Amino acid sequence: MENQNPNYTYDNVIQIEDADQSRKFIANVFAWMFVALGISSLCAYEFATNPSLLRSLFDAATGQPTFLFYVAMLSPLAFVLLIRFGLNRISYLGLTLLFIAYSAATGISLSFILLVYTSSSVLGVFLTSSLVFGIMAVAGYTTKTDLTKFGSLMIMGLFGIIIASVVNIFLHSSGLNMLISYVGVAVFVGLTAYDVQKLKRIGAGLEYGDASAKKMALMGGLTLYLDFINLFLMLLRIFGRRR
């Protein structure tokens, strides 16, 4: 699993219940999510198809990963932690630059996907992930049911996936790997609906255009981006066709 879905804390919310403000906030959140997906997709494609960029990740003579490879693999988590803990300390411009850098690093770290799986299966899984994500996002936005308790269960499931994934590093069990993938799909499908409803409620209590609102929209975009990326990776592990 590439990333975890951090439980962000949104402070300084001005309570002015307004459906129009909420819609504007959600639109901004999804705009940031699409920006991140676009940057990541471009970087992944370029590093997977450009021989000179690919050689920067793998030594041409030995085929072994280079230092940049390990930097690309580890840096996304570092960026997420830096963004999370710097939310109230770093300027909006600084957070934006970190967000862009994070999206690029994640794309580079995912470039191996196009080397391991066929292009058609990657595209098929990406479209499937988009459809499932879209359905659950709409469900989370429109449902009148409070998903707070449901979301807590999904977060517990997420921690279970993380623990099982670490254990499987040593076990190398294909059966456990497949079980993690199926559970992961269920967890990130549920988290998508929960996170969208949470962001909708946050947006209803924001004075849109305030600096803190901009930061929270960026954080929301990062949250949904992580939901989508992890859903995509879990589905790819199940349905992806290897070369």
C-alpha cells in the first residue's frame, strides 16, 4: 500500500451553515484532487516510458534500484507527514508547493506499475476505480445518514490493513496479500463516502475565501487523492494483468 489516509484536524472553522458555501468548498477540494492525479499520472508515465528517466531509477548495467528510486519510494510519506503537521504553521503557498511536490513524488514512485502490469489492464482498473470512487463520492455527499460511526470502523480497518501488510513483508503469503487487497477495496470504498460527507459538513461551516478555508480545501483534496490512489492500487493487485 502506497499511502495511509491521515486523520486531519481542521481548526478555526467559522460556523455559518450555507449549502452554497459547502458546494464551493467541495468543488475546490475536488479541483485539488484532480490536480494531484494529473501531476502523478504525468510523472508516472514519463518515468515509465522515457529511457533516460527510467535509468535514473534503475541502474542500466545491474538493473538494481538507484538512490533516487528509494528517495521516490519514501518521500511521499515524508511529504504527507510534513503537510499534516505543518498545516497550521506553513503558509498556504508553502503547503501548495509541498502538495505539488508530493503529487510528483507519488507519480514517480508509481511509475513501476506501467512496467509490471499491461497498459490495458492499468487503464481498465483506473477507469473502474474512477467509477467506483465517483459513485461513493456522490453517495457520501447526498446521504442523510450520519457516517461517523461507519467511518470509525473504516479507519480501524485501515490500521488492520497496515499491520497485516507489515506482517506479510516477512511472510510473503500470496493468500494474505489477496485478502488484504479485498479488505482494502472495501475500506477505501467506505472511506471515500465518509470523507466526502465529512468535507461537506466542514464546507458548510466555512467562510469561503478565508486563508484557513483554502488550506482546508487543499487538505481535503489530499485526503480524497489518498482514498482514490489506494483504491486504485488495491483493485490493481486483484485485477491487474502482469506483463
